[in-house]
Amino acid sequence: MTRLLIIEDDKDFADILKECLEEDEDLEIAAVIGDEESAMEFIRGGGLSGIHCVLADLQLPKTKNETRVNSSAGLRILEEIRHGRNFYGTIIILTSSKAPEDGQRALAAGCDGYLCKHAPIADIPSMLDELKIAIKGNVMIVSSEMRHVFFRDDVSAKEARLMDLLVEDKSWAEIAQELNYKTPKAAANIADRIYDKLIPEGDKQQLDAAGTKKRQKALEIWRSRHGR
């Protein structure tokens, strides 16, 4: 079961999003929050425990009683979730803008993708289907119209944490427990896909010829990246 936190001040949109996502029996909405102050209280009070994915609006009111929104509220929440709380799950930013720079700011702050809420009515069903897949981390989607974009240039925050745990010689069971994978084998399978991201194609061919394990090479690359 993938548990989601929705941070969205437009109640009608949040209700539609919740209803559509919960049609998938593998998705559960843990909470819906509509302002920055309440979101920060939830996050700092340990509310992220058991949450696998966060959907957060960029523009939010400061408090429940305000109607005026702040364009930087979502970015502040994103920074707190990703860097202040070291959250390694998926974060998708909700935005009313198609401007590439808005998405780039969110991606730079640590989100895994962003979704423009004002899609044509006819596109909404397919958009939500793609969103469900992206929430589970199973696909990368890039729209040339910047309507909805889910991608990272390299590895996600959760994948980065997995590599850090391998560097620390954690077992697959320990990794699965910390990162909420169903089994140690599932964690190992995810790691194998991360190795493929990290290792250049030319090196992969040499590894196959030499019989060298991908894990060893991927860890060498990871350690060199982080000066370890």
C-alpha cells in the first residue's frame, strides 16, 4: 500500500484528486492539508512517518484563515520535507504554471516531478493514470508541453539513500525496513536498476566480460561522487 500526503488549498481539486487516486486499491490518502502553517506542523510533528509520496501545491495560503496565496510556500515545504526531515519518498509538486523555470526550481529543491493542474478536461483521465504510475516510481514521463513532468536527471532521493545504506554495509533486510520495500529481495532488485543508472554503458560491457559484479562498480562510482 502506497500512502500519500496531499498539500493543496483548492478543496475541489483536492477532493477530485483524492477520489480518483483512491480508485486504485494500492493507493491510500493519509491526509489532505490546505495551508503552509498546518503542513509544517504536520511534517515537524512526525506526520511523514509511513508516508511514501507527497503531492504538494506550489502556491498556498500561510494559514487556514487566509485566502491570499504565497508563491514560495510550496518550495519552503519541499525544502523542509526533503532536507529538513530527510524524506526519501516521492515528491510531486502541483502547479498552475506551465513555465519551465517553475518546474526547474522545484526539481532543484528536491522534488521528483511536477504536475500542471490546468490540463484540458479531455486529458485529465490519462493524466491521472500517468500520475498513479509516477507515484509508485515505476516510470519517467516527460511532456513537451510542460503539462506534466515526472523525472530526475539521475537517481531519486530514495535511491540515493539506498546507495548510502549499501556503503554503510547495511543488509538487504535493514534496507527494506528503512525504505519501506516489501521484502529484502525487492530492495535488491531496485538496487540492480540503480547500478544500471550509475554505470556507463562502456563499463557495463567490460564488467560482463570480466565477470565483475555491478554492485562493486556502482559502489565505487558512488563513493567517488561523494568523496568517500
